[in-house]
Amino acid sequence: MEPGFTLCIVGLGLMGGSFALALRQACQIGPAPDRRMLPARIVAVGRNAAVLSTAQAAGAVDAWTHDLAAGVAEAEVVILATPVRTTLRLLPEVGRHARAGALIMDLGSSKAEICAAMAALPEGLDPVGGHPMCGKEVSGFAAAEATLFAGRPFIICPLPRTTPTGLERALALVRATGARPLILDPVAHDWGVAAISHLPYMAAVALVNAVDAAGDSLPWSLASSGFRDTTRVAASDVEMMLDILLTNRAAVLEWMQRFSDQMDALHRALAESDEERLRALLSVARQRRSGLQWL
Amino acid sequence: MEPGFTLCIVGLGLMGGSFALALRQACQIGPAPDRRMLPARIVAVGRNAAVLSTAQAAGAVDAWTHDLAAGVAEAEVVILATPVRTTLRLLPEVGRHARAGALIMDLGSSKAEICAAMAALPEGLDPVGGHPMCGKEVSGFAAAEATLFAGRPFIICPLPRTTPTGLERALALVRATGARPLILDPVAHDWGVAAISHLPYMAAVALVNAVDAAGDSLPWSLASSGFRDTTRVAASDVEMMLDILLTNRAAVLEWMQRFSDQMDALHRALAESDEERLRALLSVARQRRSGLQWL
């Protein structure tokens, strides 16, 4: 790619905003990455003028527009940083307005449906799925940080039609944000993240809702660091999570069943005061969890 | 109580060690608490000579012994900081050797069985249940910290036989550690902590075990901050947790059922792609969890 290309970010929330800030930082203070791989200009497409103006004033983006067609038309790289089902809805319009050869990448947390929709984009476009494995229980540009992706896995799901150049571009952008790119099949991705992200979210929601449904203030008054950490992700943005769950239903339902089987085993061992069985189940978890030193 | 009293801590792990360090700090740099309420001398009873010597060298305790009878006999206050079932086993022996009028307190995470056992102590002793609401997924004196209790709730469960003086002593010690004392009935305590501590532990164990049982390395390679926090407590000490669960069975089983009902509701809404129902369930959790600012 020639130097001085334009990158368009659609949706300037936590993810899109952090992506813009991370690229800016890479351009300015990073370890001299290949400059041809970094955008000279970043344009944001969004709905909230106040947020977009703030981002521009902060130097995160050079320009912004409410007009998806206009923003996309001037960019060699388009990053869709909207909730998953918004991305699915916008992809056809992006396809109609994107420049020939443009790299189209997203930052959504489920990949199979998005990669399927990307496969239907017009010929000549270069789509690839993306998923930065990070996040916070807060949302919006105000929470965006240049270091959000630093050291985190960033899944890249190439399509059969993704060109080697497109993949190379995507990897360079991911590395510029400080993330560790990991290439993965979209279906394998969705199964894996259902286990370690979507299922824990469901469990956190159920923990909070179980206490809520009991209608007694006592448990809340006792909640301490264990409850705080175990339920942190239950405060995640609801619309974002709805999109993820509804576009990854089969895998999430499978993991909820696997989880339920484990809860049943624990319930049975405790109900029967089967100390040896209970010790065995708790010990597997302790050993496995203690071994995740890299987390 | 006259100044210069001796406090005996039985079990110098994370909790007992932190209790000793916190009292030491209160004596030295605290906001001038009533000195009569603080021990002049701290004696530890434990099994591991290396750990006990380290604690003495660090100034956490003044002396130590392997001999429970000897340690207890010289103390006006005895703090049982052992796993719950060890405390239940040791209480009769403590009762045989404790000085007349001695305050007997514990630091265990379930209270109904311990308070029942304390009720059977010989006349003339002054028992009270205690539970500092804090902890880490690590254990042992090496992990002990003077600030472990700072700002945390510290439940005190008085027995019908607890004297006003005994309760006052217990509250003074708790305040000296920097914790916020909260007086609670033992059965209410056990029900409340089952909801916000023992149930989340079971869920964390089941999350880790579900991934483990699937026998695939992919999910582990994707685990990020959400999985890390949601499962942190699964690394807790197994013997400690076994004691807690087995002495709080009924309440934990009740909360596991309440949790299972919530998981079922989520499963049903997702399986039926009932977006409105799913949104409602997720929104309750988000609102409730976001409101826990004090956590």
C-alpha cells in the first residue's frame, strides 16, 4: 500500500475509539513500524456529534461524518467497530460504497455470521474478520484507551477470498495496536470464545439475578471482592452482549449445557456430603486455574 | 481488661497471620486506639516451625508453640484462625485449657456450626463468632498482610451467652484491624455468604471444569480478563473451601438451586431467540451490578 492511506472507523465507542488511539500512538511513539502500514488519516463515521467532536479534538481522528457512504468512499481500510448485528446490517452498504481493493475488517466478538456476510461482499473488496480479546465492563469513547489492546490476543479470521496482501495489512494494523495476532477459523473462534467469554458472562448475570430475585438486602450488604470479580462482566453493555449471544447461539447453548453438567456434579457431591468426590472436583479447578499464570 | 494482656492465635495462615500483623500495626502506627483493648503480647499456635519462626522474626508474633494447651492457657483472648472443621475439632480442647473469662473468637467463613459448638464451651468462657469478609485466592502466612481487613466488613456473631464485655472486646479488636464490624445472627450470616461467596465459588469451579472437561486447548488459549476475573476464586484453597461448603450445605444447596433457575431462564430465552426476554434478564443484572459502586 502506498503511504498516506486513509482508514475509516465506523463506530467510535470503546473498541473503535481505542483502535484509533492505539494507531495514533503507534504512529507517534511506537517502535518505528513500517510507516506504509499505518494510516496517514483516520476518519470516523458515527451518530453522536458530541462524541465525534471530542474524539477529533483529542487527536484520535482527523475528521468525522454521519454519512457512512462518504466516510467509507475515501478509505483504503474500513474498520467496522459497531455491535455485531449493526455490522451485519451495515456490511451491504459498506460494500456498495467502498473503494476497489479496500480492506474491510471488523472488531466484533462473534465471527461466523460476520465472516459469512463478508463473503457476500462485492468482488474486488478484501474482507477479513477481527476480534480483539479485551474489553471492559464500561463502554463508549470516554472509556477508550490507546493501550486497551496491548499484549492481548487479537483474533484474525481470514476468509477464503482474503488476499495475502489483505491479511498482511490486517496483521500489521493489529501489531501496531500492540496486540498479539492469532489466526483462527471463525467457527472455531465462536466455539472457543463461547467457553471463556460468553458463558462466564451468562454465569455472572445469573449470579446477580439470583441474589436480586431473592429480594433480600442482606446478601448485598455482605458482597466483597469475590462477588465483585466473579460478577464484573455482568455490568457489560446489554445491546452489545445481546448481539453477541444471538449471533453465537448454538455455541453458547452448548457451553451452558456443559456448565450445567458441572454444576449438577457439584450439587450432587455436596447434597450427598461426598467429600472425596467434592475434593476431586474442586481440586481440578484449583489446579487448572492456578496454572493460568499468563492471565 | 487490664493492659498488657496476651492474645493467642491458633493457626498462622493468611487470616491468622494478617490478624496478627494488623494488630501489630494498630499498636505501632494506628490512630491511638484504646491501648487496653490491644494485646501486649501475641502468641501463635501452629504446626509448621519454619512458618512460625518466620512470623516471629517478622515481628508478627512474640512467641510460638506447637502445644495448643500451653498457648491457650496463657491468653486472655484466643483467636481460632484454622479451617472451619479444624476449629470445630479444636474447640473442646480450647475449652479445657482456656483461662477463666477468656474471650474465644474464630475467623471462619461459616458460622452456624461454629457458634453451636461455642455454645457448648465450659461456663466462664466468653465465646463469639467472627468472619472477616475478605480473602485472596492464595493462602499461608507468606500471603498475609496487615491491611487485609482494612475497610472490609467483619461479621461478629454474638451468642446468647456472650457477655457485653466480650462483645466490646471483640469489636475493639476488629476495629483495630481496620475492618468495619457488622453484628449478625449466625444463620442469617450463613445464608447471606452462601449467596455472595460460596455460590460464586461453585460457579467459578464449574466454569473452569467445563472448559477442562471439553479436553480442547483452544478455549484456554483465548482466555482473557473476563475469564480471569470470573474464575479467580476457583483457585481458592480446596481444604478451606471443603470445610466451608460442608458446614454450610443447606444454604449453599438452596442458592445453587436459585442460580440454576436463573441459568435456565437465560438458556430458554436464548434457545427461543426471545430477544425481549433476554434483554430484560441481562438488563436487571447490568443495572444491579453497576449499582454496586462500593464494591
